[in-house]
Amino acid sequence: MSDKTRWLLLLCAAQIFIMLVLINYSAVLPLLKSEWGIAFAIAGLGTLTGPLFMAWLRRCPESARMAGGRK
């Protein structure tokens, strides 16, 4: 197996595992809400990922332009 093929398979596997985490979090969210006694707005993904995404956009001006629809 070539290095390029191995790299592509590793990237695909990483993407699959990242998506599994997000899917499982949304499925477990109602249980976490009742067990921890918190609101959906506090436990939601936006609260966790929003600040990280905004920090990433600030550090990468190319990404900010692309997210704004400009190239």
C-alpha cells in the first residue's frame, strides 16, 4: 500500500470516528440533561463548539473569507 493510500485511509477513519462522537453526543443529550439537571441550551453543541469555531476563524483569515462566501 502506498503512502498516499495509507494517508487517505487514515484521514477517512479519523473523519468517521469524529462523526460517531457527534452522533452519539446528540443521542445521549437527553440523558445528560436529566442527569446533570441542565437546560438543552447549555448542554447543546453550540455552547461547546461555537467559541472554538470562532477562534479558529480568527486565526485563519482564509477560512473566514471562505465562510463568508468570498474567495
